[in-house]
Amino acid sequence: MSTPKVCLVGQVLVDVTFPGRGQEPKLRLGGIAHAARALWAMNCPCVMAYIAPEYLDGAVAKFAAAHGQATVHKVGNVLGSPNVVTIGEPTEAGPQGYEFLLREEQNCILDVQTLTKACHDDSITDFLVFPGGFDLAATLREVGKTTAAVHVDANFQPDDPSAFGDLGRRFATVILSTSSRVFLDRYEGKVARLCESVLGAHAEALLLKENRGGSRFFLASQPGRAIQTPAHPRAVQHSVGVGDVFDAVYVVTRHGKDDRASLAYSSAVAAEYACTTYPDDFKGAAGATLQFSIEEITQLEGVSLPWEDRPSCQVYIAAPDFDYVDRQPIEEVVACLKYHNFTPRRPVVENGQMGVNASPERKQALCDADVKLIEDCQMMLAVLLFDDPGTLIEIGMAVQRGMPVVVYDPYHRAENLMLTQLPNLVSSSLDEVITAVFKYAARKQTA
Amino acid sequence: MGTQGTNKFKDYPGTPRGGASGAKAGGPSSEDPGDVPLCERRLTGVPLEEVGRCDYFRAHSTIPAVGTPVVVRKKLVGGRIGVETTGGELIGFLPTDYNYLLRCMKQGYSYAGQVTSIAAKPIPVVRVDLESSK
């Protein structure tokens, strides 16, 4: 077994998170810095082959020194952009709301000579490349000359998988997330199409990360089979870089551990990264997690819900979804469910809104249609904007039917005993609500 | 014109915690920015799962009374974190949201508390409060 030493290749960014509720924005080094933190937390030697604007060079050097004396090679400069990303929705309950400042003006100039020098370190066992904005072809040609295993997190680039060919050999792992535009657009969100395109032709293995629904790992040598690893969702502080941490832990732990165990450790450590922005806390948590026995880590129950299984989970939106009401919280919930590939059902939108002078026949027809829709759904998500009788009655109906009921209470209105005690969850946190949807939907799938 | 915040990187190793003190009740929370270490937070009203299938209910055909002392079992039970009486009878499982307690226990923390609310029907429900110690 070789001692892992990982070279990270990609941009360093500045992540600016706006946590809201009057809390102060937080500045962190992002891009490959997230994976570097994971390597530091595992005491794994790290090489940062980074691309960034000059003003960040000092910060990167300080970061590397503070994180296990990581070796630093600046392999590219950035002009025209500060490499600052603002994050409007840090928990990724729904779309993250990333804004890459001056993205269109960014010009990355790769320093191939320095990259070549970085690649000459024969003790590097693995390269983990994060493409995006820089000359990927030239980078892969240099990395491909080494004998190290090469992994690529292809969430942003390349769009065309033929670009993987520049490596000159197969990647050890191609890594993708269900939230990436490449997955959603190029492969139309179809996992089989992704596997067909990438596995074997370009990669020995494909790792598909599915947010709160866990991950799946496909091997070219075992077509049609997947190792499914649960996520361990919980209330999080942020989601930024969590996937990168997953990557880094996987790359390290696959040395000496089988794929199933390696992926299980990766999922658990990534969950810890999402819970804190204090590096020392993360390091302690990662170290303790890596002490789990293989039996413990592979048995630890979490949430597994593949992307393509989610549309069949129809979620009844119980809410005063009327055109004269401020429906923003309802729209947010619906957007989050769609982002995660669930199927929200909006009775008022689908069946119609009752007019002021509706006839008894019209009222009965609407009532029947709404009840039928509840029967068609697997879960209820109630949005409590005010004490709307229809919403409260629907919650009671769903509880009585044994249907999972999650209540989003954005204005902290839930005080009634039955309302607070009977649903599976009442929360004013959209993150907690979406996490609960994953949990109960996954249970429905396995029931 | 003045500016505030965002004037330096704040996440190097050794960065001190923020100023808030005291744990927030109510289980895992996204509202606590980390001023209290996750492992040390007080957990309140945690609904146990699978109560009807666990040892205590099967042995007694009922659920433990409010006030019954409980502890978190350090060894997984079928991949879940169990909560048991001080006599070792399994009452139920923590929701998987609390899986982090397993690594907290690896870091030397223990969790104990008591049953705070119960309901026998339509399905047996037991809620517990838990405090950490080290």
C-alpha cells in the first residue's frame, strides 16, 4: 500500500457567504482550498497546483503553511476577475445562488512550465483536478505524463467528454454531481447516459454525488452495478466545498480500503465539513470519523435516494396558494423540491382557485379534486403562512392517513399543540425541511 | 462612508470561536453559527424512532414514563444509534440527523438525559432530552 500524497489542480477562489439573519458575511478561501482542508484534516501530504489572481498569492501561501505545510505551485495567473464567489444560499436547500464576479472577464493564463515541475514529484500518488476556466487540455497532457492516478471533478467542465481524451489514458475516477449543469444539460439528468459516455471510454470509475440523497459509484469493470452510499444529512452551516471534501477523502481512503468503505468514510467526513466553518472542529471531527471501524462506517444508516427515483415522490403542497396571498415562501419550497428532482403538486394551481361566489357544485368538485390529489401523493409539505383552515385540515387528513407530513413555518406561527406535535417535522428552516423531505421520501422508497 | 465585516479571512486553524454563549435548545440547528461545539449542544425533544419494535416496548408492551433516565448507547444497533434505559433496555433510535453523535462519542463524549414526553397511540412516541458530558 502506497502512502497517499495528493496534488490538487485548479483555481483558488474567495468564497463570500451571506448567512443572513444579521450575521456577518464570512470570507474563506475556496476552490481547491476546500479539498486541501480535507487533506490537512487527514494529515495527508498535499500539493496545491493552483491558479489565482496575484493578490491572492500571499493568502494562498499563508493558507498552505497553516494547513500542514502544503507544497504550493502557482501554475496559472488570473486576469480580469477577482475570483470572488458570493453565495446567497449557503445550505443548498435549493439553488445555491452562486455569483462568480466578472466571470465573463476572467482570463486564466496557464504556466505549463511550472505545472510540469509540479508533476515531476514522483511521490505524488494521485492528482485531483478541478477543471474550470483554465486550459484543461494542456493541464491533462502534463498530468497524463505521470504514473499517478488521476481523478477529475467534472462539475463545471468539460462539457464534451471527448476532452477527457487529452489525458492520454483513462482517469481513475470521473466525479460529477447531480447539481452540475453538465449532468443536467449534457446528459439530461440521465445516469445511464452519463455512464455510457464516460465509463470505460474515459474512466475506470464514475462517482455520482447526489446531494442529500447520497452517492453512487460505478466501475467500468462491473457494468450495471453501483455501490450506493448514504448521505448523512443534518442541519448544516454551509454546503460550499462539501463535495470537494468528499472527493479528497475518497482519493485518500481508497488507498488501503475497499470502495464501499472508502465512499462511506467520504460521505461521513463531508457531512462534518458542512457542519462547521471552524477548521479545528472539522479536523477533530474528521479524525474521529476516520476512527470508525469499517463495520461501523459501512453499516451506519443514512439517506439514499437516487436522482431518478425522486420524481415518483409526489409532494402535496398544503398551503394558502391563492393569487391574493404573498406566496414567496411557497414558491421557494417548490423551487427547492424541483431543484432536487422531486415532484411538487400544488392543488390550487392544478385544480383551480375557488371564486368568491362559487356554487356548491363547484366547491364540491374542487374539494374532491384536492382530496384525490392527496391520495395520489406520497408526502405532504405544508407551508404555514397564516392560520389557513384548509391547510390545517389537510395536515390532519395526511397525519390520519399515515402520510409523512413536514411543515414549513417561515413566520414561526405554529403554536397549537396538535400542529406542533402531530407532523413529522415543524421547522422554520428551509434546510431542515428539505432534509426531512429526503429522509421521508427515502423511507417511502424502501418501505 | 463606512464598511463592516468581510475584511479578513477567518478560517485558519486556531481561529477563536464567536462571542455567543450557551447552547441552543431543540436539537441540531442551522441557526447556531458554531459558537458552541456541536458535540456539547443540549438536545431537547428528540423523537426516538422505531420505538414499537425495540426491546423496551416488546418486553413491557408500553413505553417508559416521563422522567425515565436514558443514555445513548455507544455501540451501533443495526447501523443506528440507540437510546436505552440505564438498565440497558433499548427504547428507540435517534433520527439519523444525529449520526454525528457517534463520532462525538469517539471523541470521548457521553450522552444521558430523560424521557420528556410520550404518546402511546396511534404509534408509540418517546421524546428525550440529552446532555453531553466528557
